[in-house]
Amino acid sequence: MTRNNAREIAVHLVFALGFGSRSAEEVLEGELNRERFAALGEENPLYAQYPNEKQREYIRSLVEGVYAHGEELDGYISRYAVGWALSRIPRMARAVLRTAMYEVLYMPDVPNAAAIDAAVELTKQYEPQEVASFVNGILGSFVRTELGESELEPSEEQAEEAPVREE
């Protein structure tokens, strides 16, 4: 399983946080287990392989982090989604934005350009191109303004993210 696959699973779980009143721990307990993957794997190839320990740790870290910093992340989204109310942004795009912003702010081992590129590509899988461009614009403005980064092009190593594997 690649980091992008693990990130996509995390985004699905972050998306699930937007419904109801389940905590991150409740969502993780209900969704990040072998039985759930076996059931989902029959219909979605993303879930065909159960993540190893390091991959589960990465997924758990993203979901718990987004949950813990939800208000802060939504504040950034609102600030950079100029002219858009948070409620107008499609739910999947919000889940992607929250996850990418969390990676940029709190996961120094994930290059910012790689987090943005992965977020845009993931958005393209679920939303129209215009939404992916919108996500790209928000994340680019966010990183340039909040972190003062002007160079957001990933290096070749960053663009070809390696699988998340046990060491």
C-alpha cells in the first residue's frame, strides 16, 4: 500500500467524521479493522489490502489530528476560500483540505508540495476539475501565506511517493 492509498483511506475516515457525532477514536475503531476492510474490499480495491502497522499509524495520526485540530483547520479553509462559506464547499473537498492542511502543519516528514499534489489528485477522483483547481488554489495560498513558501513544485523524489512500509 502506498502513502497515497493510506492518505485516501484517511480522507474517507475524515469524511465520515463530518456525519453524526462519532469521535475520531470511534470512527477508527469501527472502520480501521480487518473485518471492515474485508467487507469493503469486495467492492473497492482501495480496501483490498489491510494496512500494515506503520500504515495504520499514519492513517490514525491523520484522522486523530484532523479531529483534534478541526476548528483550526476549518478556520484556515474559511480564510483562504475567499467568497465561499465553508458549508458551500463539497464535503469530500473539505475532508481533503483538512487532511492536507494537517499534513502541512503537523507532519514534517510529508513535503508540503507532495501533500498539495496528492490532495489535488485525490480531489480529482471525487469532484469535478473545477473543485480540484479550487482545492489547489486554497492550499497554495495557505502554504505561501502561512509558511512563507514560494516554491511548491515537488522534487522528483517527492512526486513519486514511496510506499509506506514497515521498517
